[in-house]
Amino acid sequence: MIVKRLFGLWKVVRNDGLVLWRALRQPDRPRWLMPVTVLLALYALEPFNVAIPLMGLVDDGVLVPLVLHLIVQCLPLRFRETPVNGSVARAG
């Protein structure tokens, strides 16, 4: 049961990471995207993860994926579309 939930969480985080990666590579990306992504990366790599290992696991396992998902949800729809076989899938 727990493994199934962790696998589901991994799929969401992996998909959000891919969407964010594709959005960062677009020249017309929102201006706020790069600074927010850099701040999230710095937060995930902060040195307090070594000093307080349990808190490091909590923020890396819970907060970082949640913020990553929030960033992806704030992107315009054209950046969130999932490519299918090299093309962009359209809804409807």
C-alpha cells in the first residue's frame, strides 16, 4: 500500500520535473519561472539537510514536491501540455 503511494508520488514528481524542464527551455517562458526554480533548487540543497537529517527528509520528501507541483500548476497551459510522440497533445 505504501509502496503504491510512493510510486504514484514519484510519477507525479517526475512528470512535474519534465514539464518544468521543458518550460525552462522555452524562450517565451514566464519571467518568474527561472528565479523560482533556482530558489527551489537552493532550498532542496540547503546545508540544514545535513545538520538535521529528519527535517531534511521531510522537506525533500514533502515540501519540495509540493512546491514543484504548485510551480507547474501556475504555468500557462501551453507549457503544461504533455508531448506525445514528439508532438504536443491538444485537449478536446
